[in-house]
Amino acid sequence: MRLLRVLGLLGLLCWWGSGPLEAQRGVVKRNVNLRVGPGSSFDLIRPLAQGDELTLLEPAPTTGYYHVVTAAQEEGWVWRNNVRVIAGDPPIAAPVGPVEMFRGCGLEGNAVSEARRSRNRDKNRITAPSASQLDAGVTAAAMLAPGGDRDRWRTDRGASIVGLVVEVKPGSNETVNCGASGTANTDTHIEIALDQQSTGKTRRIIVEITPRWRDFMAGRGEDWSTPRLRASLRGRCARFTGWLFFDDEHDDEAENTAAGGADNWRATAWEIHPVTAIAQVPCPN
């Protein structure tokens, strides 16, 4: 099966300095693995071949790994000894994320209560987690582990998980999007399972794409529309990277926080929301 082109960066840089981030070019001099983080214990994104061009996001390596972006706009880490740095290239600006005000709707949506406004700000985050913000302990299997999980993770951390895509569908009208309707203006609701043997509703994890990130990726030439993702991902495995979010509006419908509930339709109230990068990957054996 042909791999789907990586549909986004695995963690866009968030740079709070006074000017653009300067970067150098590099070229792969020996085959090297592109990884999620700076170490061989981090998940493999894909192998890179000799001659592949890279942009270094930081001039100095971290634990022997360069933080890079590939020509296909994949962000990751590569072993420094397999990369030749090309001096004298002009600096480039670091990539940015979605806009704060989207079609007249701010990050808090049109919520009235402060609790909902706070949740909406989390759902509408417009930066992507960097490699250092990804919690390596968060996997699909860990999220599906039974038992009370309200305090299992942290919402100021990101995660990158692999799962089998069971369903992709439009979300509903919500305050987070100022009550807008239509698939272009509502979240994309994606349900993933660990494997083909465990696809029951109470064994599913929810990940969500916001209209802001969909629009931002469209500007980069990537189609994150709900129909396109349904056609390309349903029944296949994919890696989803983004921010951890605990949706306490649905904790009474999740097996881990409302065990045995007749109306349960998900395993956990924890989500990846918003999703900031997607890649189709081979299903784990």
C-alpha cells in the first residue's frame, strides 16, 4: 500500500523571540531515520535517503540529533552524524499555525460560562506541540487502559498515537466554532481503535480536527476535509499528533469514567484535540 503523503508537520515550532527563527540547510549523507524525538527510543516517522534535503530548525544538536524539517514538510529529529550541514544559506522564518480569529470566531467561541470558554481555548489551540512537549508515555494502548483516568495525563502536553481509523464524520454545531454549521466550519470527528479485533464503541479513542487547522493545512496544499479524510483513512492505520484534551462534557459516556454505562460510546474522555499532524502508517503487527 502506498503511504499517504504526510499531512502536516509533527509539531510546528512556537517561537517567542523578537524576530524570525534562523535556520540552516542540510543534506542526508547516509541513510538515516527521521524520528518523533531526539533519540532512538522515539517512534520512527520514516527513513530518509542519501541526498534528501533538510532544514535545521536549531543550529545545535540535542543529544546528538538535529531538529529538522524535510522537503515534504515533515518535522522530526535525525542523527547528526548522517547529516551534512550546508553553510551560508539564507535564514528562513519558522512555520506558523492557524489564525486566532477564524471567520469572525475567536478562540473562546461564543461560550458564556468561563468553564466552557476555557475548554474552547484548549480545543482551538493554534500552535502544535514541539517534540519536547510530546508525552512519550501516551499511546493508543495506554489511552485505552481501563480504570479511572481523569488525572492520567496533562492537557498542557501533546501526544502522537497510532490507531486503526474506524470512523470519520463531521462534528456537530458547538460553541467552540461559534455555532457555525457545515463540514467546513465544524470539527472532524475521528474514531480510532487499537486493531481490527477491538473496534467496539467502548474501545475507541476520539481525535478531532478543528476548522482552523483544516484551513491552515489547505493553505499548505493539504486536504484535511472530512470527506477526503474519510476516503483516505477509514479502515487504515494512521498516526495522529496534537494536544491532549480531557472532554469532561463526555466523561459520563466514556467507559473509563462511567464503567458499564448503557450510553457509553467511547473508551475515554481523553482526546487528541486539536490534531496538528496526520500520517498514514502501516498497521502494527
